[in-house]
Amino acid sequence: MQKTPVLKVEKLNKIYKNGESTLQVLKEVDLTIYQGEFTFIIGASGSGKSSLLQIMGGLDKANSGLVDVCGQDLSCMTDESLAAFRRKNMGFVFQFFNLLENLNAIENVALPLMLDGVSWKEASDKAKKLLVEFGLQERLHHYPYQLSGGQMQRVAVCRAIVAKPSLLLADEPTGNLDSKSARDLLSLFRKLSNEDGQTIVMVTHDMSLIDMGHRVIDIKDGQIEDDRRVEKG
């Protein structure tokens, strides 16, 4: 069965300038991510892994090269069309949960749908269903300050996937979690990938987690040093 590419990166270069000095953080990167894959991007601090994820998600721009998501070249989009494309096709999870403190769990998860014009009833019903699937049925009306770190991150993941994006991008999502909560979160990611066909790309520095994915890409000095399959996870 032929795999469907969700994300393609070709000849990607990224250079940061500071006065007269320059730093090339990505060098001629070529990469294809397929539908349903759970892929880790690893590498030392400063290797370029987070820059790569930001460019994949259209949160930053490359100096040259192609970023194609779901058949669309991100570089050809205006800022407005790119923002709309992200809302429809991508979900983001970060190290810091970025939940709105004045909204409860259902409201936080429903918000992206409502921003796209979905009614409160439909949005809240979808949010509730997802939160229950993630084991948060006792926390639906709790505010962020009433939740543990692991619970807040699960709410953040629900918010990221409630609109059923083609691509979920996660930048160090376990960085503020204890080891058990981190493994629990990754188990949910694995389930999303295996059962729902969710495509996930996650940046991490925690090598103890990479057995839970399907694929590991190692970035060194702005280039892909290794790209391997995980035999089991």
C-alpha cells in the first residue's frame, strides 16, 4: 500500500543574521513525512531541530527551499492565507501549555473551532468527547490552575487536534512533565497515530521516549545525520 506524504521539505536552508555575522542553522535539508507516522526529531541544543519544526509549521520562513504540507507550498501563501491554512491543517503543542487561564477545559479545547465559525454547541460537544477520550471526564469544567501538568498538556493536545488537522507538530511537549506523565502523553500520541492515522512530528531531547515513535530523525549541525525506523515502541 502506497504511503501518502503529508509533509515534504526539499533543499531547505535557514540563516540567521546578527549584524555582520551569520549562522546557518539548516543546510539543504530534504525530508518527507508520511500519513500516520509518529516521527521524533532529536539533536543537541542548537542543532536546528526546533528551527526545522517551526518552518514545517509555517511559524518561521526558510531562506530557500520547499515546504509542502498537504500538497500546498507554504512559501507561496500570504500571511493571512497561511494563518487560515494552519488553523485547518495543523495542530501545535508546545512545552508550555499556553492554555487560557480564564477558560475551563471544554472552553479551551472548543476555542479553535469557534474561531472558525463553529457554533458553541457543536464545538463544546466535540471538545467534551475528545476530553473524555483522553481520560479527563472529571476535569471538563476545571480551569488550568486546577489541573496538574500532565492534565494541562492533555487539554493542550485536545485543543491541537479538535479540528482534525492533517499534521500535529509538538516542540518538547514533555519538557515540563515528570517521567510518568511524559510516557502517558506519548502513549496517547502513539494511539492517535496507530488508531486514528494522525501524523505527528515531535522535537525532543529526551532519548528515553523515542522508542514510542515509528521513526527517529537525528539533526546535527543543521543537517540530517541519521533517519531510522523504530522497530517497536
